[in-house]
Amino acid sequence: MASSGDDAPRPSTTVAVPGAAGPVRVVAARGLTEEGFTRAVESALFRQWLKNLQEEKGVLTHGRLDLRQILIQGIDMFGERVGFVKFKADIVDEETKAKVPGIVFARGPAVAVLILLESKGQTYAVLTEQVRVPVGKFILELPAGMLDDEKGDFVGTAVREVEEETGIKLNLEDMVDLTALLNPDTGCRMFPSPGGCDEEIGLFLYRGHADEDTITALQGKETGLRDHGELIKLRVVPYSQLWRSTADAKALSAIALYEMAMKEGLLPSSPRTSRRRGSSPTANL
């Protein structure tokens, strides 16, 4: 009698993880293909998560917790690139023998940019309004995006994402890494939902000048990569109203970092004025 699909052996492997009691078994959930399982285990997302376990503040660093097994539950591809990996880690407190919550949605590093434009004595923030299916709403948020490679080019990705989502071309040298102002032991990144997701975000600041016509042209402009499903409209909000205008964690965190950095005197007192052709933040409008 032929065995049912539920009885078929599932793909599995073992990985050596320093700090674990021994080789850790990694197994595929039922229904996950061999190819999907292999891609997930070999992905930069999964390898980085294993590395995080062993860092100074890593889960396995101090010996109290042990990683017993990992169940790979799903994978989403962005073309030929691994986009998201979903897995469950069995991590046990050796003292109490209780399991620690270990469901992981791995999506990796990302960037977001707080763009502030000064015009006629008023400072404006440039936001994107786009559909966010997980919450079932259109959300007003900072221009943001995921890193596309393993090189960790946060500032370059920030500039590219801003241009894709807003049409505004920024200069690398004008970007200020707000998260770099955090204490080094934080990792100098913001974790928006560490209870379930590995995402770490670099928050950047850009300050520039714009004339009244530019501010008007930005308001309601449709942008984004339509063939990638990005349905984006730009919204320009007075900075003084920004903290009450959005529920976006990236924006609220960037406001907090910006305000504290200004209070501590860690940033220039005013945005730099464009000095050469093509350096204006409105060059691509």
C-alpha cells in the first residue's frame, strides 16, 4: 500500500551552531518542497539569524538557553531571490526546561528616510501613502525599503528607495544615519517588532530646501514601481504635525531620534543649501 503524503519523509539537515548543546536538526514542515527547504536553509536571512544567536547579546551566548530544533515552515521568493522565510525555533531554558517563544518571520534589514524640506520658513516632511495588505489599510509612512543584497549598504539603499518611491534624487554625502547615534551595544538599528520578526531598520535623515512650487508638485504625486505592485502617493505634511499624522513606527522612531539628536547638539542646526547643479532634492521631480 502506497504511503500517504503525510507519511512521506520530510527534508531535513543539521547545522552546527556554536553555543548549542550539539548539532541542531533543521526539518521542513509538511508541504514544503526540497527546493524550498534548501533555499531557506542556505539563505542569507537564515544564516544571519544563526549568527545573531552567537553575538554578544545573543540568545545562546551565556549558556542558559539551548537551541534544540528548527522547523522551516515557509518561504517566499522575490523572483530568484529569497524574500521571506518563516520558521519556528525550539529554544529551551535549561534552568526551567520551559520553551521560549520562537516563531520567526525573517525578512532581514531595511532602511527608511525622514526627508525634511524647508520652504519659506516652514519645514515639511515627505511621506508615502501606500496599501499595506497585512493591516488591511492604506498607511502614511516614511519612504522605506528592504536591502537587496548581503553587502549591508544601508545608505545606498536608502537613497535608491527614496528615488524609487518619491522621484527625489538625494546625495549620499547629505544623508545622516540617525540609528548610528545609538549606543553600539544596540546594534545601531531599530527593531520594530522583535517579538516575531527579525527586521532591523536603519533610520536616516535628509534635510534640504525646496521652493513653494516643488512642495505643491510633491503633494499627491503618484510614484513607485507599478510593475512591482507599488501603488504610492506622496503626502507632504508640516513637520510640526508629523507625530500626530502617522502611526508608522519608522516615522515615530525617526522623530524621536531626530529630536533627541537636535537636543543633544549632534546635528547641524540647519539643512545644507544646495551648492551645485543636480544636488537639489527636487532634481528628478
